[in-house]
Amino acid sequence: MTTRRGHLGGEPLSPDAAVYVISVAAELSGLHPQTLRTYERLGLISPGRTGGGGRRYSSADIERLREIADLTAAGIGIEGVRRILDLERAVVAVRAENAELRAELEATREALRQALAQRPPSAPPSRLPALRTPPPGQSVVIWRRGR
């Protein structure tokens, strides 16, 4: 997502910055303000709140409202929309975890390469798996022989 420039001091605004009042959020999303309140009551969206309790929507909230509007316009019921949004959140979480695990794996491989490079030539041969990066979409299988 892109960030917008705020009008106060030119500071970049996060997509999660809750800045829009309900009437503006309704206009930007193409929905009625009462629909926004209903979606909040159903737990599909959680706008920020001011000290006085007024709702404030972020750019991310507006995008989510547009997505909900598109799904319902396509004939998907609210429970279907909820499930789709939950699955999308799960996919984002799995992708983030996958990226972390790949980074950890590469760091482990690099540490192993360095350790092997520092071994004296007289050391016994290593029983560690081959150090190679698999082609995209493939996995590395590590076989261990029985003792």
C-alpha cells in the first residue's frame, strides 16, 4: 500500500492511521453510513475511536469496506464475506511466517557454510546434508541413515 502525505507538516500517514469521519468513509467506500455501522456491529470492520467516541476510519478500513462491497455485490452473503476476510488474513500470516522461516533457513545454511569453510583439512568428512538452494517450488529432503 502507498502512504499519503498529511497536510500537517508533510508527515507520511500510515494506511492504518484513523483519520476519516464516518461520512467521508461512507463516501469513499460508496456505502451508506448505516452500512458502515452495521459492518462494525458484525465485526467486519473496527474503526478507531476519538476520545468522545466518534468513529475514525483509516485508508486500510476504506479498502476493506470496498472489498466487502465488491463481495456482497457479487452475491456473497455476510458470513461468506467474513470467511473470505478471515482466509485472506490467514494467508497473509502464513506468507509472513514462511518468509521468516526462509530467512532463518538461509541464515542457518550460511552459518553452516562458514563453519565448514573453517574446518581444518584433516577433519573427518562431514555427515551434514548438502548445502544447496533448491529451485523455486521444490523442497530439499534430508535423509538420515540409520545407525
